[in-house]
Amino acid sequence: DAKTTQPNSMESNEEEPVHLPCNHSTISGTDYIHWYRQLPSQGPEYVIHGLTSNVNNRMASLAIAEDRKSSTLILHRATLRDAAVYYCILRASERDDKIIFGKGTRLHILP
Amino acid sequence: GAVVSQHPSWVICKSGTSVKIECRSLDFQATTMFWYRQFPKQSLMLMATSNEGSKATYEQGVEKDKFLINHASLTLSTLTVTSAHPEDSSFYICSAMAGTVGSNQPQHFGDGTRLSIL
């Protein structure tokens, strides 16, 4: 399975934008890039996903590099409730849909 | 929409007891559900893929006789930890996906069950 690399942790100030990077240099042409986050003592929560084009939803934006070997999750205005572990995951549409979690990035938000 | 409910949210029991955890998709049908476990400060580890009407597929190293999975309907999967011991104490999380396999739809996760074996 294609793997992703994320920083172990990041810090950001409240009400400022946050850019969470993810490297996936071995991504294949049919792999979708998914982001999930896990708040303390909860199950993971879907954030966003994309294939080639940048994507926006109410939670975040996903910027995908032209060569697809990296992507960035953008939280436009971080709040304390955004403190969580963020997971960048590759999923192939023709495979069995199971999600394999890496270590993710622990995001700390400073008030 | 797309809510997954897990029950119980926490359980404490004595060593040797069997514990059943339920995972329900409340507003959608899920042909496939997934079971994970998570130890403190670690990532989620996939245990098995639960398929409605057929046997579960277990990941390497997960004992199928220890962790019994039943997916009797399109909205319910259960995980039974048999003869639980303190080393089975963990956070167990299920997920389900609306849509068909290969559709790359997001997975929706339950809030987890914290299992403590004394």
C-alpha cells in the first residue's frame, strides 16, 4: 500500500490558518487522498478527500500538488476545537476500502 | 446523516468474561463495517473487515477465535471479545461506509468503546 508521511506534531494560534502537510510520493493514479481527524476520546471524523483537483468543504480545504506526490489540509481559521490528530490516508477506488491509519499529525491550538 | 452508533461506550469487567460490542449504522445501510483497536497514544490498528452475511476478514496477527465478529444485518455488526484478559483492555472503534465497495465514499466512525479488564 502506498504510504504517507506527516509531521508528528504542529502548533498554531487560535483564529489563524493552519496548513497540515502530507507527503505521498508513491501514490498511484487511482489513489484518492483522504483526511480524517480524531478528537480526544472519540472515533475519527471524516474531513475531506480528493483525487486531483483542490477541494473545499465547510470544514477545510484540500490542496493537491500537480504531481500528486503531496497535499496540504488547510483549516482556514483554527479554533480550540480543532485540536486533534489529523490523518492523511490514501485509498484506492478499486481496492477493498479498508483504511490503514498512520501516526498522523497532532495539532495543538494555542489560545 | 451517516451516523454510526457504538454501544456500550465503556465497560469494565473481570478477567475471563466475554464482552460484546455493537456497531450500528443508524441512517444508512452498510454492507461492510470495520473494527479497529487503539492503545493509548497510538494510532488505530485495523483488526478486521466485517461483511454482511459472510465471514469476517481478519488482519494478520488478529485471533479470529478471540475476537468474534458477526454482521447479521446491513445495519448491525458485533464484536465479541471472548475470555477477555487485562491485555485486551483497549479502545475499540467501528466504522461503516455508505455506498458500494470501491465507491471511495468516506467511512463513518463510531465514538468507540473503552474496554477495561480487571
